[in-house]
Amino acid sequence: MSRPGAWSRVASNLWKYVKGDFSKKNYVAEDSSGNRFYEIANSRQNVSRGFDPPTSGAQIEPDLEWQAWLRGTRR
């Protein structure tokens, strides 16, 4: 089965924007470095996870425990 075309994706994203149907970030925790970790609710796939780096100072990678949580290997 083929993937949808580029214009189909543009139209779909435009329709989502007009409807306001974007997923919200559900913040879970913040580490000592200032990284904020979140899960995206209402996703069709498995839970999507990510982090927002601190706005000020040097950007530091998350600890190993948080990297495992982001990949879904830590339960």
C-alpha cells in the first residue's frame, strides 16, 4: 500500500490546524538539570515521549535513566 501524497498531508495538517486537533503535552517531571519531560496524550500510536531542554544556560543531555524512559525501555 502506498503512502499518502504530499498535498494530502498538507491538507490533513491544515484541517487539523483549523479544527484545533493537536495533541497536548502532559508534563511528567523535571530533572535537576532543568529538562522537562512529557508524554503526548491522544496519540494513535504508542505513547510518544519527549523533553524540553532548559531555556537558559547550557543544554545538557538527560541522565541515562531519563533516556531509557524516553525510549520506553524503562518501565
